Amino acid sequence: MKRFFQIVVILMVIGGLLYSAGAQEQPQAQKPAPETEAGSEQAEMPEVVVLGPKIQVENPTHNFGKMAPGSKNKCEFRFKNVGDDVLKIKKVKKTCGCTVPQLSKKEYEPGESGTVKVTYRASKRAGAVSKHLYIQSNDKLNPKVTLTIKGEVAKKINVEPKRLKQILKDENAGCPPITITSLDKKPFSIKKFKSTGNCIFVDFDPTEKAQKFVLEPKVSMAKLRKNPNGRIDIELTHPSTDRVTVNYNLLSRFKVDPPKIIVFNAEPQKPTKKEVWVLNNYGEDFEIESASSEKGIIKILSQEKVDGRYKFELEITPPETKNLRKIFTDELTVRVKDGEKLRVTCRGFYSRKLDTGQAKK
Amino acid sequence: MRLLSWIFVLAVGCLCVLGCCFALFSCSAATMTETAQQDGRQSSSALQPKDSNDSITIFITGNELGAMKPCGCSGGQLGGLDRRTAIFDSVAQTNRLIIDTGSFVETDSSQDLVKFNIIVQALGLLDYDLASLSEKDSEIAESLGMWDQISSVVNVISAYGSDASGRQKSFTKNLPFKDGTIAVTVAALNTEDMPVGEISELFELQDDCKAVNLLIVDDCDSDIISSVAEMGIVDCLICSSGNDEPEVIDDSQEGFLVFSVGQLGKYVSRLRISEVEGELAYDFSAIPVTEDLPQADSLVQLYKSYQQIVKEENLLEQYPRFVLPDGLEYAGSESCRICHWYEYDKWSTKAHAGAYATLEKVGSQYDPECVICHVVGMDYQSGFVSEQETPDLKNVGCENCHGPGLEHNITLGEALTIEPKASCTDCHTPDHSAEYAGNEDVYLEKITHWRQNDSVNNQP
């Protein structure tokens, strides 16, 4: 009987211990997960007196206002330990690479204040900015405080046009003036003007300061033919914008429409028909000498001249795919009688059904 | 007495078993919560039953602007098409709608056109229900004759482009909700083409089921927001451009939510719709696409295809180049060694000297956007063209910071190296070198290759 009661007592102790372990575990499972999503706000504090460390941020949002593209901006977030135990900052986490939090120390006595210093380099893209940082601490009720930095990356210089369309037959390739304007009214000078292959150049006085410049570019036709696509970089002395870029394209003699042949949902050995037109952008009469495919995936079904343009009917037969290769490529080369070669890339993406089929096998 | 004892033992035994079960259940619940947090599927919400019809989830992305995956130049970068599956699959396919609001690329350069095709294919692989083409996307689709092709991969709407292309301006999908269905209609609006007052044309009346109307607008200023709200037709206004991160812009009016989708695919916006006291309730959150999310193999393979196309199209050699002033030319770091052997030897132990190899490791050595920051002088004639043609100009070398050196070499140092000299921030940008801003001194320390007592003369 004595032995029986010993067993009963042992079982009661084990049962009780397991129950209490379960009861301790349960709140942890139901505890709300730390907020890791952008846009979350600082957790609301319940109105109960809590012992332990407690973090209070003076102003969890900092607005930089308007920032120049690429500019470096700094701000500080002040916080205070309003609890009654040592506040330990575990980490200051950021959601993106644009901010660098720096903390001089990690432990704060009750009543002690600290500062999170943030350096933010603005992107070169204009637009609204909203970034988040999180202070992780041993404050049990508010273990992750969200800090937000806001602002707007605003252009300080405007350049027009942003792209030049050059035309071979027009005088000076039809190049329009380039206007550079200071949007913040701060005067600037032009330091340098450079273009791809030096095909576009301009006269300017680097000592002249103004809020607006209208440049009259000159075009070297021979160089432009060698560099039909490129860009112009104009270096400035403006305090927040050191350069502007203008892209240019020369209207080529021939246009291939569409310029690339794209096949989605391709299946091996299942041919697709496509139509490709070749025309002269300058209205000149022309003859096509030959047309051929590099890999034989593109087959020319017919070729005819319609109203001064050439129409090609093509058949694209995707090859068998090895090792679940996702794409196939080929190139159609069209040779014009005066020697100019036009290249038309063909790119095919195999159907995803194929993946499933092969996986099932 | 014996019977009483047995009853007592039985009761204690039951208590013991209950205790065990309770403890085990608690442990497993805790583990599930923790796992959900670790794999990035946002907190406890990821634990909802996958086939529950109590809510529907709409995932929204947009403004990829050519960013298919983070460059990987520094840790902690967000984004990557290949990591989105992990987020989408946290909700059963039948209970979700996935939308991209467009702006796949920024320009119509050769490289961006390649990216355009790859992103369209990626949307198909990721099971997107709908893509709304931006003005630029629409121009590209039209110039490449690709409208039909894109529609064969994913449903397409657009507020731009010609009607001749057969474009649609709205799309509806019915999703199971509670005991019936809910019709989600997504429309795209270009306010220059259609006044806000006419948006009712974009949304059909749903008599027999609940309906949610989403409107995608490019230029979301306060006037447009208030005009759309006044119409009382739209439940959620999606601002497809603007903010760099997804964010609620306005939730001040009941039953009308305005939010942005962010840029560069760093986040996936999630809109969960449920019913609270007979009314539809909207819960918006932005899920970061973090490095610890698993990559989908099909998307990884697609990115490799992109790298292959970039190589085959020879984009590196086609890169437009400026002419160096005054006949200057690059000579390569090796040529500096004869006189500056101390600096050369020091430099060769630093990360800059192995910059090109880091690209080779990830297969990006043919991608101009990456290569430009891992070689000497790619912006200029006589600078890096390819590994075969200009092997001496691989890596971030002497002439990046000190300027082209051929003349300096020929004159045995009499001619000083001059511009163009690159500055650190040309490559250490916020997107590619997250930790650089504010840590400039630490970074300078990493590349110190000059004699400390002669630092003034040797620094660029």
C-alpha cells in the first residue's frame, strides 16, 4: 500500500510539472509575432505599470523633405529608457541598404537617453521615399520599435529633350537645341560635354554661370554613322547635380518590323508562323540580295516586295530541348544589295507545360 | 478502499496524459510560429488554413524597372523574381489573385528589351493572373508586335496603347469567398485618356455576388485620389509609380484604400480581404523579398537563360563609349607595376584586384550593367571591351581612380595622369553597396595600398 501511494505521488508530480510546462509554453505560441512588414507602426502601449526596461522614441518619423538625387542626408532619432531596469539595444535593423544606423553604446540606465544616427544617401531616381528601421531591445512589451524616414527625391536640374532622334538626311542630323534648366534657381556652369564617339559636340564657355543654358549641338555625320546609338554626358557645377545625360538614336536606313522575333510557349518541333517586314526609313528603293538563318530554326517560307517594302513569311520550329533548356535562339540575316546586313534575333521560350511533362516522366 | 484507490490512480493518470498532450501541443504550436517567421512568410498570418474561404488574398507587384534580382554586391539586398514563389504559395492558388502593375523596364535599350521578354516569361512561371502594362511597356509591346504573345503568357490590361492592338482595360476573376464567390475586377486608368468621371465604364455591376474593384493609376496625386473616392465605385486605388516602397497612402475614408506598390521588386504588397460584421475589410501589408526565402528553380534557370542571351547578343561589345580627351589611352594595372611595385603588390591583395572574378562566379561577366563596375574604363574607347580583347583591363585597377595611364608610362611619369577619374560613389551606390554611405572611412581603409608616410602623394 505504501508503495502504491509512492507511485501515486510520483505520477501527480510528473503530471503537474508537464501541465505547468504546457501552460508556460502556450502564451509564447500565441504571442503576436514581431512585426516585420513595412508600414507597421510602433506598438501601442497598454495602460498598465510594467516593471523592466521601456523604450520611448521622441519622434519615430523623420521627414527629410525634398532631397537632391544622390545626396547624402543625415538625421537622428532620440530615445529614452523610461523603465526601471537597464535597456539593452540588441540591434538596429534596416529594411534597405540606404541607411546606416550607428549607436555609440548598447546599454541605457533607467532615465538615460540615447540617439540613433542615420545616414541616408538618396537614390538617383526621383520620387517619394519611405524607409524603415527597427530598434530591437529587451523592452518586453515593445521589443521592436519602428523608425521611419521619409522624403522626396526631387530633380534639381531639368534637361530637354531627354532623347535625341537623329536623322541622316536632315541638316545637322535634325539635332535640336538642348536646354538645361536649374529648377532650384541656383546658377551653374557647364564643365564638360562629351558624346559617344565624339559624334556630337558643342561650343560653350565653362566660365559662364546661369540658371539656364540652351546648347546648339553640332553633329559629325561620319562619326554618327559609326556610333548610331549612344549618349551625351554634360557635366555641371550645380551644387547638387553634377551631370545630366541625354541619349540619342540615329534613325537607321532600314527598319525591320518587328525588330525581334519572340516566341512564347514554344514546343519542340511545333512550328509557329511569323511575318517580318523590311522597309527603308528614308523612302529609298532597295533590293534584298539574300536572307538566311544562322541555325536553321527559322525557315523562310516566302519573300515578296509589296509597295517598296519586303515581306517575309517565316516558320520557326523550336528544336528539341536538352537538359530542360528554357530558351532557344536563332538569327535571321537579311543582306541588302548595297552590302548592308540586317540582323533579326529570334528568341523562343519553351512552354512551362514542358517542364511538368518532363518532370512527370 | 481498494476501488477508491484505483479511481484515484486513474484520475492521476488522466491528468498526466492531459499534461503531456498539452505540453506537446504547445511545443508544436510554438515551432510552427517560429518557422513561419524564419522563412519570411509573414508571422502568424501565414498559418491560416490554405484552403480557407474566409478571406481572399491579392498579391501586387510592379515597377521592376529591369531589376530581376539583386546584384548581390552586398548582403541584405531585397528582391528577386525567383524568391516571389515562396510568398505567393503561402496562399492556396484558388484563394489568391496575383497582379503586376507594369513598368517592367525603364528604357528601350537592347538590354532592357531582353529583360522585358524575360520578365514577361517570369510572370507566366510565377502564375500571375494579370499584368497591367505601363506606357513604356505598351510602347515596347507594340514595337515588338508582342501583344498577342504576352497575352498567351499572362492576362493583360493596359490604359495605354492603341485599341487596334486589342488591349483590354479591365479584368475580372471570381474567387471562392465564404459560401459564395467574390468578383475582383482590376482596371487600369490613364487620366489623360479617360476622365475619372467615366471610370464606371471599367467596372461591371455584380448583382449575384460580392465585388471588389481595384483601379491602377500611374499618377496618383491628391486630386485624382479624391475624385476617384467621390465616385464610390473603387474599393482600392493602386498607385503604380512613385513611392520606392509599398505604402498605404490614404485610408482615411471607410471602404476606400489607396496604396503604392514600391519599386525594383523589393517587396510584394499583400491585400487580404475578409468580412467583418457583414462588411468587407482590407488588410494591407508589404512583404520584404528577403535573401532567406527559397528560390524557385524554374526562375533560377530563367535568369541563367537571360545571362546566356546577354552573352549571345554581345551587349558588352556594343556598349557605347566616349572618346578619351587629348589622345589618352588606358594601359592596364600590370604596366604600373614597374615603378609602383609596392602599391601594385598591396593592391593585388585587395578585393578590387579580384573584382572581375566575383562576376565570373555568378555568370554575370557578360552583363554590361554589372561589368562596368568591375573593370577599367568601360565607358571609354581603349577601355575594357571583353576578357579576350582587353584582358589587362579586368578588375578595378589603378586607372579607375588615377586616370588613363599610357601617356604617363611612355613619358616615365613626366606626364601626370589626369581625368577621367572615377569616384567611389560611381559604383558604391545605395542599391549596390548598401553599407557605403556613412562608412566611407572604413571602405577607404579596405583599399589602402599606398605607403602610409606618403599617403598624400599616392592617393588618387
